[in-house]
Amino acid sequence: MNTFKLVLSDIDGTILDDHQQVDQELVKEIERLKEFGIPFVLTSARSPKGMSTIASQMGLTKNPLSCYNGAYLVNPSNNTSPVISSHELPTSEVQKILTFVQNNYPRVSANLYSAANWYVQKIDSWVQEEARITKINPTVIDLSNFIQTNPVHKLLLIGETCIIQKINQQLSKKNWANSNFVLSKENYLEVIDKSASKAQALKELSNYYQTDLSKTIAIGDNFNDLPMIKEAGLGVAMANAPEEVKREAKVVTKSNNEGGVAAIVRKYLTEVNEN
């Protein structure tokens, strides 16, 4: 009998190919997982709205979503108590980061995410591209005013790669009590609370489903996936992941363009349970 009882998988570069399409073989494998009562949960830097369409395509509308790199864990199908966990950034640190970026790098796009919603100071080319990718549109507001009375689950800074890398170096050197900086892409700097991570989300989901961590599988392709890859019973890296990520994984599967996640589900879950 197979020991794995829970799967937590990244989205971009993992279940989505380079054309942002879901592998249909994976969809079939997930349907088979349902027969064995094994939850397949999505995790991403995306918002709940940015994940819901993909979840629907995969038949996962009744499962939780681990949003903002684990800062906001929700089950939209639970109408009475949808929020499983919520890790929010302190207002003072968000304001300091916003002021630093606006004063020194005015061409960098600052994006705030609160619960399921996306807010920006203005619409620029970076925002337009993110809207195209996620197929959702942000609300334009005064960010400084907004954070005074609303929770912030993620701050996303987007710009030219060299500038974002420089900002990451500068901000990471400062002694922040709560803010953690993660590059989800080479030009995407994510800021979430230090108490949040995909590894923490995996622990919370393990508790939610009353499953031991040793019986979990975590699959990802980038540095923000490393915490959960190292925490899981079986940590899996995609073939398209950086070498540093692959070195930390217990298993390296095929790339996101070759059905790598479906191959893992088939090998370690569906085929074993059917036998």
C-alpha cells in the first residue's frame, strides 16, 4: 500500500507548460487520485482569483488553495470557514518598502495583494503583462492609504531584472522583523511575512488533512518551492528547475513541457494504489 496521502504542487513552470496550458494527462491522473481520497493541492505566488481558473480546469474546486507562497491558505468551497491560515505583513514594514521603492526606483511596479484582491498605484506595462498572464485585473488605489486599514498578504515588485536583483540585495540587507524577500522569477520580487512559506503551508495542510509530513509529496520548479521540497516526505523538482533546486530534491521528474507532474502522480500514487 502506498504511503503518500497528500500532494502539494506549484503551478507556473510545474503543472503549466511554457504556453500556460494544463497537461491533460495530469487531469486524468487527478481524477484517479479522487478515487483513493488523496488530495492534490495547488500552491503558488498567485492570488486566489489567479488560481481558481486553473483549479477549475483540473477539477480541484473542492480543494484548498495555497496562495501568495503560503501566506494565505483557503478552501473556497467551505462557505462557513474558508480561511485555513492567514499570514499578514505589518503595515509599518510595507510602508517602508513602498517608500523606498517609490523614492529610488519609480519605474518599478508595486502590487499589493489583500485576501483575494489585487491593488496597484497605477496601470503600467508590468501590470498589463501580469493581468494578461493571470487573466484578472487590479484595482487602482492609493496604496499608502489602503494599507492603513486593510491586511496585506503579499507585496510584489516587478521591473527590469537588473533593478529587481539590486532591490532584493538592498532590502535583504536590512534588519526586517517580519518581511521575507523571495524571487519567484528573476524580475519578480515577492515580499511575504516570515512566518509564511510553502513549507509552512505544507505543514498546515498536513494538519488540515490529519496526515503525517512523511506521507506528503511536494513538487516545484523554483527557489520559492525549495522550502516545501525539503520539508515533504518526497520532494520533487522539475527538470526545468535550476540546478540548486534539483540538488535539494529527492526526485527529479521530467520538465513542465513533458508531463513531469503526471509522471510523478502515476508512479508514486495511482499505479501503486491500483496495485
